[in-house]
Amino acid sequence: MGLKDKLEFPGQVHETPDGGFMITKLDDVINWARSNSMWPLAFGTSCCAIEMMHTVNAKYDWSRFGFEVMRATPRQADLIIVSGTIVMKMAPVLKRLYDQMPEPRYVIAMGACTISGGPFFYNTYSVVKGIDHIIPVDVFVPGCPPRPEALLHSMIALQEKIKNDAYFRKQVDKK
Amino acid sequence: MLLGEEDHFNEEGEFVINIGPQHPSTHGVLRLKVWLDGETIKKVEPHLGYIHRSIEKMSESFSYRQFGYITSRMDYLSAHMNNQACALVVEKALQVEVPARAQVIRIILCELSRLSSHLLWFASAGLDLGGVTPFFYAFREREAINSIMEETCGARLTQNFMVPGGIITDLQPDFQKRIKEVLKQFKDNYHEYNEILIGNVIFQNRMKDVGVLTREDAIALGCTGPVARASGLSCDIRKHYPYDGYEKIQFDEVILTGGDSWARCEVRMAEMLQSVHIIEQLIDNIPEGDIVAKTKNVIKLPKGEFYQRVETARGELGVYIVSDGGSTPYRCKYRSPNFSNLMAIPHISKGHKIGDLIAIMATIDLIIPDIDR
Amino acid sequence: MCEIHKLKMTNEELKNSFAQIFPAVTFDETGEFLTAFIPSEALLPVMKELRSKKELYFDYLFCLTCVDWKDHLMMVYFLNSKTHNHTIVVKAKITDTINPKIESVYDIWKTAELNEDEIFDLFGVNFLNHPNLRRIFLEDDWVGYPLRKNYVDEHMIEL
């Protein structure tokens, strides 16, 4: 399945003389819409943030995948890309930012520091060894820092995950 | 509340707010506690440590070959200069002579990363004041420089290219050709930078007479780099304490006397051209020969104390090593340029409006991991 | 700009001028810079003289740090004169490692404020008459001083 098919609207079109109708699942439509309009939070602590800025820019251009609306406040964001080391003092702040984001929310852990502490694993007294100690992570991107292509790949992987998620149905079942 | 537990208004009726640690215009996780009277700033207090990664403690357990590597994560935009400082301090202690080829390549790469660092300043200064387009312009050139870095050093950002005694690997065959292409591209586009941001009346009005730092204050606060040079203080380490053959190179130290945000912008814009000028002198004259001097496999520094300073894109970086004769540093201290430049912010933003604080922060151009280390 | 190097003092001249301020000083010339050792009690008056004396005029404190030598702490002040361009390192020994304290030099060089905060945070040295002594890097309730050699952290993974 190529990229073009992934972006196509999910469902079967049935043509009729005065237009047409379409059969699809509500979950599929909602997930299609959600996955192609992710709003990331403008959050960066260190080196990886620079590579994230490169991904925003013209050469890599993540708006091709619907990520272009960078939000300054967590209340309007549904994706947090943790780019850079998280230390003990920053951990409560990150948790608070995550808590402020509306559901459904997603996390990409960018770079070795966020996976395990990376270069700051040994002999350090202040680094959190992996942000999954603080918040749940959807996609891990290795690298120090990862290339922009790797970040784009992680975003496409996240879109796959959202498309296969039955989020809406789960909400109905709860009620 | 997690940040700032006190009531927002204190007894004097001042309004206390926190800018950061998560704030789109602080370029990282700097937290400034600001006391306001209406919109006027009464006092600013920096709170640090949101990216304190204990680099100095880690350095005490790394060998002299390893300890430089962690510094490219400190000021990641001047990664080459940070590595160079660590390599130079070991060379100074061992009295190793660096081959001429390695010295020239070091200078070319350092100036290239200074250029790319100032480009990032240009991008984010525009972004902080609401101009998105300069961001795309500057990253066009940064992307070209990054791909040269990747081809030469194997990494786009945290290069780790300088080792004690020289450089880690030789150049790629079309290094010179690609550098010339980038320089040509930059020089052809330089007028665009002036047209889109620097020549913009709104930008100039936001910058002129804002955040004036006098020469005396710059000395007292320990400011270095473009921040101090905009206040008329001659402090370029490349001129005063030349290293790696900077004494043989023709370039001007850009010194302005305005001291305001606008002068800091002009210094950086002029320094970009100086970096290009330095690279142009060297690019056709890279000598042949060795790229690294012979050192022992396990480096042991003689007992004593060693201090080495280099000029990074943001000012004077000092590496202070205390050796007890072993294979790891006994104490390793980084005198980081951003830490001293940060102290200028509380001093010069007093009495300005809160919007000007963003403009001041943009021109001081801080890298927070270098402050916290 | 041109007259900077004219008034630069040699190490011998620096030693003589320093001895006039504080006769009990000892020197070490093995390193790159001239190093002067003074007791920590005498720090503030000596530093004031170094800053204000016209022929010395050390107006630029470019590095301020501390070294833990297990039985004592050593404060290290790197001083430079922007007018004369000579450099000196002043070291002050703090013998009390349980409750170390020394005078703050904030009144002389403003750059000392955050640098002394950093040393308080990582070494636990108390600076007397400091305007706002606080932990700047670590949380307020952090136990211990990480850059001290006797610091233990059970969560730290040794290489």
C-alpha cells in the first residue's frame, strides 16, 4: 500500500444518478480525520529540538503529513514530541503538561535521552532514565539526535496506530 | 501550584508571573520569574536546572578521550568549538603539537558552525517577534551546512569531530567544492536577510534602545561574545588568546558601541560575513599531511591544573581541568558563555515592557543546556 | 585597544603588588597563570584591593569555581584586568568541610551572584552576605551536594 492509498478517504463510494453515497465506519472516518490533523505541542528541551525544527522546515516539511499546526499551549495540542533530556526537576513539569492535554493524546519520545537517558545514563545524579517512567509513550525514535527522516517515520507510525484505534467505539461502550 | 506557590500579587501589589520552563520563546527550558507593575518589569529572577544533566560530575568518570564527547550536547550549536576546547586542554597539558592540516580543518569547521549558529539566531529572533518567514530562509542555509557536516563528521548536529591531537577522520573528496557552493549560496542570499528582517522598520523599532548594556556592566557581569562586543568590549578569544592558528588569519573583531538589542543583531550579522571571510582564506589552502598527532592509547595528564578557552558562537568557553595524575579528570569545570550572558537579562530588562523581554531574550541568544550543564 | 598590553604586569610585578596588599600570601608559578594562595578569612579585603588598586585593576572575574580535595575545599577565582590584560588566579582554602563558609564577592563582581549560587548548590559552600543564596540547579529539597567527593546516590549507575 503506497502513501497515496493511506491518505485516501476510508470507505466505498456507490454512484447514483444524482450524486452518490458512501458506506464507511464512523470509527474509520474519525480516525482518518484525527490522524491527518495532529497538532504537536511546541516543546523542546535540548539538541533534539533543533532537529525537530529542521523537520518543520522546507526540506523535510512535516506539514505534508498534517502536523503543521504547532501549538504553544498544551490545552490545544494532542501530540507531545519530547525532544531532549528530561531531568528530575523537569519531570513534574512534563507530567503537568501531559495532564493538561485533552484526550486522546499521544507521545513521541525523540532521541536516546528520552528512551533511556542515552549518553546521560551512567554516573549522573539528575537525569530521568527514560520518560516512560513519567508518561506513557506511543512511539520511540532512537538516535542522538535522530535524523529528521526518522522523526517523520515515527509520525507515520503514529498515524498508523491512530488509524487502527477504535477510540470512538470505546467511548460509546463506556456509556 | 507547582510553579510559583505564592499568591500572584504580593504585598506591594506587584504581579508575579513565570515565563517558562515551557514557553515557546525561551529556546528551551529557562524559567524566568518576573515581577510586574502593570506591564512594566520591576525585577527578573532566573530559575535554572530544568536541564541540569550533571555533565561536570560525569566528566570525572570519563577518560580524557571520552570527556569531550559529552560537551557537544552542552552548546549543541557550537559542538565543534566545545570539542575543540576539550581537545586543546589535553594538548596543552601533554604539549602535543597539532598537525597543520588538522588545525586548518578545525578552523573551517568551527567557522562553519559559527555561521550556522548565527543563522539559527536569525531564525529564532524573527520567530520570537512574530515573523515566521525568516525561519524558513535561515534554515535553507542551515540545511546545506548540516549536510556538509554529516558527510564530513557523520553527524548533523552533535559532531564529536575533534579529538586530542587533531581530528578523527580525513575529509571527503568533494569537501572543498561543497563548502564553496554553500558560501556562494549564503553570499547570494545575504541581502535577503537584510531585506526581510534586519531592514524591517517594525523589527528595528522593537530592537533600538531596548535593553542597553553598558561596557562596565558587561565586564562586571562577565558577558562575552556578541553580547559584550555590541557594548564596545573587545573580548574575542580568537584575537586575544589565539589558538589553533587563528593568529595567522585575517579577520576583524566586530565591535559596536550601541549596547542595545539592535547592536547585538548587527554584530551577529557582521560576524556571519567574517566567518565566511575566514573560510574563504583557508578553503583552497588546506595543507597536506597528518590529521592527528600521535598520543598514547590511555592518556594520563600530568598532575596540575589546566585552563583553556575558546570562542564559541556565544562567547568565551573555558575548560578548567584539575588532574591528579590519573586517567580521568579530578575536577572538570566548564565556564560557559551562556551562564554569564544570562546574568545580563535581569539587569537590562528592568523598566521595559514585558514584550521587550522577549526581544531581549532573542538577542542575548541563550542555549539553556549550556547554562545548566 | 592599543594601550591594553602596555600596562600589562609581569608575574614578578604582580607578586610584589599582591604582597603589598597581603604579605602572608604564597605563590605558585607552575601553571599557566600566576596562582596566589590566601586564607579564606582574608578573602574579601584582599579582593577589594585587587579590584580597586589602579595598577592591578582586576575588573573581570571570568571563572569562579570550587574543588573538593576531600580534607578541604578550595575556592578558585580567575581574575583578569580588561584595562591591563593581566591574569591571576586566587585560591582560598576552606578547611571546615562540614559547614564550609566564605565571604561573597558579589559586591565586587556582579557575575559572582549566580556562580556562587551554583557552588552553594553543588558543593554546599555558604556565602556570607550573598543577596539571594539558593539552589539554582537542583530542587530545594535535594539532599547532599553532588560534586563533593563523598556524595552517595544509590540510584546512580556507575560505569
